Amino acid sequence: MKLTETDVRYVENLANLHLTEEEIGRMVLDLGGILEQMDRLAEIDTEGVEPMAQVLFETSETATLRPDTERAPLGSQLATANAPLSGNGYFKVPRVIDR
């Protein structure tokens, strides 16, 4: 897939970024190169290749997973108790994105 300047400008708008012309040109090359590598990886024939072992084993003595135990939910009143500003069970935060 060939990445175009239009694609980069679309992503720039979605991410609410303000890129310079130089940055857009660099992103076309950098992101385009990443997508080319992904296309190359997708072409690799993995038929018959056994899945690799998972690094997290529950039975291992170095297991990093804790048991999944049910417990009561925290509740919005307790969750927002130390919030600088809250209301109606929600955290209130300043607006960060204006369009």
C-alpha cells in the first residue's frame, strides 16, 4: 500500500495534530516504510509453522498472572472521593480539545 500526503493529512486531522510541511513529507516516507514492512510480513508463508510458546504460564513458578477472583466493585462514590472536582458520580476535568 502506497501512503499519500492525503492519508497523512487525514490522520493528522484525526489525531488533532498540526504538522509542518516538512513533518508531513517525513511522515509520508516513515509511515509508508512501516506499511511496506507490514505488507512484506503478510506475504510470509506461515503454513505448518507451530505457534510459539506463551511466555506466561500459570503453572510456572515464575508466573506473573494472579488468580482471577471475584470482588465487589469500587463504586462511583468511593472512586471519586479524592477527586479535585466531581459530580453525579463522574470525574470532572477541564476541556482539552476544542475544534
